[in-house]
Amino acid sequence: MTDTTQAREKLSADFRQVMDDIDALMNATTNKAEGEAVALRARIRDRLDGAKERLVDAQHEAVDRAKKAVHVTDDYVHTHPWQAVGIGAALGLAIGVLIGRK
């Protein structure tokens, strides 16, 4: 399992927890004392802040990986220009055939 997949699953779990806390908050504000509602609000805020931080970290990681892939591709094209042209032509042909079949 990749780091990105793990981060996405962790983020999804965090949002599910936040939604559960929101449900609990709604029930607490109608059925419970004000003190418990304040504690639930604080817990929701902490989880939202944590989820936002992890989302920003995952975004930065994805951008960094994309930049690395661009640099590797650029280096390959500069060192093997004719192979890159052949690969591009083959991909173009394959895409054209797939589009033409529909």
C-alpha cells in the first residue's frame, strides 16, 4: 500500500470521526448539559485542525512526487530523444485506435 493511499484512508477515517462527533454534538446540545457540548466542540475543532494539516501534507507530498516525475521524464527525453518520440507516437496511435473504435 502506497503512502498516498494510506494518507487518503487516514484522512477518510478522520472525517468519519468528525462526522460522528458532529452527530454527538447535535445530540449533546439538545439532551445534555452545556459543559459536555463545549467539550465536544473542542474535540471536533481539534480533529478538524488535524485533518486539515494532514490534507495539506498530502497535497505537498503529491506535488513533490509530481515534480520529481516531471524532472525524471525531462531528463529521459533529453538523454533519449528518439526513443521518446517513438513512445509518443506509439501512445498516440494506441489512443487514436481506441477512440476510433467507439
